Amino acid sequence: MTRLTRSLTLLSLSFVALAIASPAFAQLENRNDYLRLSWRYDLLLKAKTPEAQDPIQKGIDAERAVIKDEMRKELASQIKSTEGTNTSGTDLGPVLEKQRSLVTSLNGSIDAAKADISLLQKEESPYKSGTKPEEGVLTLTKTYPELLAKKAVLEDRLEVLQSFLKQQNDRLNNLKAEQQWKDLGVLIGILTYVAIVLLVFWLERVFRNTLLDRIRNRRVRYVMTKAFTFIVYVSLIFWVVQRIFSEHPGFLNIFALVGAAIVIVSQDILKGFIGWLGLKGTLALGQRVTIDGITGDVVDSGLIYTTLQIARTESMTDLEQVGKLVRIPNERLLSKSFTSFHSTSDYENVEYNITIANNEQWEKAKTLLEQILAKETGSFSELAQRQTHQRMRGFAVHREPPTSRLYMGLTEKRDVQFHVCFPAPIGQRRAVTTQVIQEIFRRFQKEGIDMSPRA
């Protein structure tokens, strides 16, 4: 029973190996080949002398050569109908997959042939030892000549399959190398497109800054800039899309599937990138902004997050937050309020009141305040005006920037009150204000102007 069980197990393994092998290579043997070779091996076993065996052996060798040649032709025909063809301009992806499947099928057929040969070799052991197989034991063959014939055909088949496997492996390696070169070409093409897009961005900016910004009429300059920018970028998008679809016809399906998946999975990232892209000109490092009620200086501007160092403002109650870092998702730039303190200039407006007790000194006080403002903040006013004119060139409406100026009024007690206004660099408001006030007190004391309110 043990030998019967072992034989059944080996036979089952043989059937499994045959099932794994590709159907295209499962019928390379012909039953007539077995019959002819079985007849010749029967004669060889019956021949008793070398003189009688020699011509029979030559006939067996010739018969096996014919069988092997037929196997080669049949296998070549099957491979030709199975493998993918590679023509110029054809997508190598399907061809490469077919070639991989072909090599896998050949390997499966080789494994099946080796398994069958191993079973036949074990079945041959009783014949070689001069004993007959036990009755009732399941075997693959009925007679010794049939066993030798099947074993010879399987060995020839294994030799043919191995020779073709080497050729197909070489072809697979060549296709892989060709695919790698093609992928490299695609990468170079993508980088070329990126370089062209960046070049167009640069040329558009140079042309706009050097030519369009010199148009003096504000409304004409605004219309020309918007029209030029629109034409350039629409033409660029149209050209890129047309080139991609003409060179890669299947890109539309891939783009649709991949794009839909990316949009679903990366909604927050895309929103953040779009928010950063839309406001990247107003999120320069060091600038002061207010995002969703948080005021601070930009210390880092990324594609997904913007990092602010919280600044002190007049309305701030929790001073412990001053100087702390806060990361704000860029998606808030699309849905929350956004204020850039540097949008028109790098200066902010400072205002405060000065009251004098003696109304007869108003002319002297006015002259002194104008001199102090011109001395301490005159350079700030010139820079603020220049920056405002430059940064507002792209807008149709323009307001004059705040400069150092002085206004007069009266209090309820009829005292003369001066309203002092001047620009200060953003972030240096307190230092500049202190310097101006110190100079006012110094000059007023020297000239004897009393700033004490009347009782």
C-alpha cells in the first residue's frame, strides 16, 4: 500500500505540473511518435548482440532527430502566434507583458517535463534491476519499451524547450532595455515640457515688467497686461495639451483615472497648493500678513503650510503668543480672510494727537511739527510713495499713498489739537514713534511750547 500511495502522489504531482504549464505547449508530442519509438525500443531490447543493436540504435537516433525537428517547428509556430510583435511607434507595454507570459509558460512546460521524466525514472527502476513492477501499482506506462519511448520524447522535448527559453529570455531582456530607454525618453520629454513652461513664465514676466509696465496710462496698461497674460497662458496650456495627446493617444484614459483618484485622495493638498499658487506673490518671507484673524510675519512658505511668527498688534490681549510660531494650512487662503500688510508698501501708517495749552503758539508748533516729520520720516514717505506706485501698477484704480502730514483741530475746551500722521516700517512702529515723540518733546521744550492741557 505504501508503494501504491507513493505512485498515486507522484502521478498527482505530474498532473498538477501539466496543469500549470501553458496549453500552447502541452501537446508537443505525437502519439505516433510513441508508437514508432516503442516499436524500435522493443526491437532493441530483443536484440542480443551489438551487431544487431547498432542499426536499431541508429534508427532510434534518426527517429528522435526527426521528432525533435518537428517539435522545434511546432514550438516556433506556437511562439510566433503567441508572442507580441514590436513595431516602430508601438506601445511596448502589451508586448512586454506577452513576452513575460511566454517565458512563464515555457518555464511551466519545462517544470512539467522534468516532473514527468522524474516519474518515469522512478518507474524504470524495477526494469533496470531485472524485476517486474508489482501488480496493482499504478504506473504511467504498461511496458518497458513504451516507458523508454516516452522518456526519450520527454528528454527531447525538454532540450527543445530549454533552447527556446534562452532565446525568449534574451528577447525579454532586450524588450526590458528598450522599455527603459523609452521611459527615459518620456522623462526627458516631460522635463523638456517643464523647461518650456518655465521659460514662458520667465519671458512673460520679463516682457510685462520691461514693456507693459512702462505704459503711462493706467487703464490701458491694466487692460494690456491682463490681455497679454491671458493669451500667453491659454496658448501655453493649449500647446502642452495638444502635444501630449498627439504623442501619447492613450494618455487621456490614464489621466482621467489617475486624476480622479488623486483629486479624491488629495483634496486638502490640492486646495493648499492652489491657495499657495494664487497668493505666492504676497507670501514672501518676512512679510506681515493676517490669515483667518492671525497676524504674524511669514517665516516659511510651503506648498501645503505657511508658518507665521505671531506679531504684536494693538488688539492683542494675550502677549504670551508674541513670537510663537503657528502653521496655517494653505487651504484656508481660499476660504478665509487674508490681509497682506505689504501689498502696497513696506510701511504702515501711524497717527496720534498733540494738544497745546496756548493757542497763540499754534503757528510755531505747526512749523516745528512739520520740520520734525520731514526730518524723521521724510525718507519713509518717499520710499512708501515709490513702492505704492510700483506695486499698484497692475490695478485699474489707484489711491495716493499715505505720507507724513499734519492736520489741525479743536478740543471741547477750544484747545488747538494737531493730528500727526507719518509712515513707519512694518514691525518698527513703536521704535519710530518713540523717536518722533522724543524729538517733539525736545524741540517744544526748547521753544517753550506748553503741551499741558488747560484746567
